[in-house]
Amino acid sequence: MKIEALDAFYLRMPEVKDIGDGSQDVLVMRVQAGGFVGWGECEASPLTTIAALIAPLSHSACHPIRSSIVGQELPGPDEMEAFHRRVRERSSDLLQTDHALSGIDIALWDLIGKVHGAPVWSFFGAKNHAKTAYASQLFGDTPSATYEDARSVPPEFRAAKFGWGPFGRAELADDREQLAAAREGVGPNRTLLIDTGCVFGHDVSRAAERIALLEEFHVGWWEEPFAAGALAEYSQLSKQTKTKLAGGEGAHTADQARHLIDYGGVGFIQVDAGRIGGITAARQVANYARQKNVQFVNHTFTSNLALSASLQPYADHPSGYAEVPLAASDLAIAIGGMPWVLDPDGGVSAPGNLGLGVTPEPLAISPYLQEVEIRWNGKTLWNSLDNKL
Ligand SMILES: [Mg+2]
């Protein structure tokens, strides 16, 4: 069965704000083979990624990514690693390759699941264990706003994460008030997780000033203290604090995530399947983390399509955490429907339906569809109107 089509749909909210919410626009990929359709979503800059799909050959390591997909034989589940490797090799000098491949790889797994009549996770050990869902949100501008947000975390969530915002940008005393507000709001019995959003850059001593605070408020993990590639700084901090470090959403390849485990000393590795190269690359990281006694955690902040993709790579891990976005944007709801209901004990697991179990409805997403045309020497390389929803 040949892959007959690869289409990319650029979807965008009417207004995109300069805030850390990656669900305001999105690139959705669709692949088709033998009458089956698979869907995937990239956590990537949409127009840049479309360019990587179609930019004409510039040399042998810069093939347009689409040329490695359309017309190829649809791989089986055991052939996906080789397929993935070949696409990366043919476009290894295109920096957007892993982001573009993420959405394509996810769509291909969805398609493979539908062709084989099975959910994607069933190819990875036939187990689908629920994970403890954590509510993910930003710190409020003030401690009282953080407190109100923490109090409003739905009771079924056993864990909540606060991140970014003013934390780490002001004085130590201000950070203490933020942490105290978050802890008081979620209560003593739920897990409190903190995401400092790379705020300390490469400054280990400023980060280390917060060690006692995070320990005092029993923080379950300390996410992204430093810039994504600051392995030495991660390593130094990890040796000074009892709070386990977490990171990995900035990893664009499985190798980068493995290095954060081996050289950064993280206790939790969080990769985004929509950015790291899809389910294939995320599964490589999940397997490696398990060998190294590091907990794999999904990173996802957009739709249920992305959430389902993010849960597949470690569905067979017997326990752990899962990020579940608390306030989906209208666009995220249009792509993947309303937020999922958690298990009574606060768990979330990958859907049991075929493929990824989340299929975008053309009618729901078409209002967000952007019209794009890319021309070169008078020739149209890409016209979104050619991609019929
Ligand atoms: Mg984060």
C-alpha cells in the first residue's frame, strides 16, 4: 500500500497574542493510503514547516520532506524506525525537519493503527496504563491570583503544575510568596510541580538560591531551570538539590533528550511528540528513560489529538504523570474536541480506539484554515486551496 497523499493544514486563531500559549496556531498533517486517513499535529511554526515540506532540492541533504513521504510504501509498525531515519537523513540539513516529521510521523502511526485495526499503543507492548494527570497552568501575576488559580484546579486532579509568569524574575521573597500561594491553594495532599520556564538561563547560583524554597513546599519536580541545552548547569544543580529536575520539552531530537538524561541529571524527561520527531522518536526516549530509571512524562499543551499522540510512547509504563492542558483554546477544541474526563482516581490514558482515537472534523476546523500560497520563479510550489479538507 503506497502513501498517496500528504496534506498540511495551517490553522490559526483570529488573534495570536505574544504569550506562551502554543495552541494559538497549529499545523495539522493528514496522510492517506488505501482509503485510510491518518492525522497528526506539529508543535511547530506552521509556515516555516510548510516551507520545509516543499522547498526545492538544494543539495543531497536538503530534499523537500514531502518527497520522502508521498509515493513511498506505507511502513508497518516495525518498519517505522527505518522509515523515520531515512526521512531525517534525506533532509538532515533542513533545521525544520524534526518538527515537520513530528506531525507526519504521528499521522502515519494513526494511519498504521487504522490499517491494522489497532490502537497505536498496542504496537508498543499491548499495555495501556493510566497516568496521574496533572493540571498545567501559568503562575498568576500576583500570589493572590496564583492562590485563586490553585484553588480552582478541579478536585479530580491529584497533581497541579504552575509555571513561567513572574517566578524567578523578582526577589527571592516574591518567589516564596508565589510558592506558598500555590501550595496553599492546591492543599497539602496533592502533588505540586513547578516549571521555571528556563528563567535562570545559565546562572546556577541564582537557581540554587531557590533550592530551600522548593524543598520547603515539597515540590515534586523542578522543571526547566535552565536553557534547554545547558547540560552542565542542569548537572550542577541536580547535585545540589533533593528536588528532582525535569526538562526536555525543548529537545528537538531523541539524542538531545538522551543527553539531558545522561549529562543533565534529570529525574523526569518530558518530550513533546509534536516537536521531537513524532511518536517514533518519543518512543525511543521513553525506552531509554526506562532503562535509566528516569520517568518519562509527556509534554503537550494543545489539542486532544496532540494529547493522544503524547500518551502513546509510554502507555506501557506502569505508572507516572501525564500533562493535561487545563484550558484548551477554541482552536484546540475544534481539532480534538472537549477536554477528556479523567478517571475517578485522577488518571488519564490513551484512547482505546483505532489509531490515535482522535479524528479532526473538517467542518469544525475549516473556520480556522489559513490560505497560503508559496511561489518561486513564477511557479506555485504550494497552494493551500489544493489541499481539500
Ligand atoms: Mg514546561
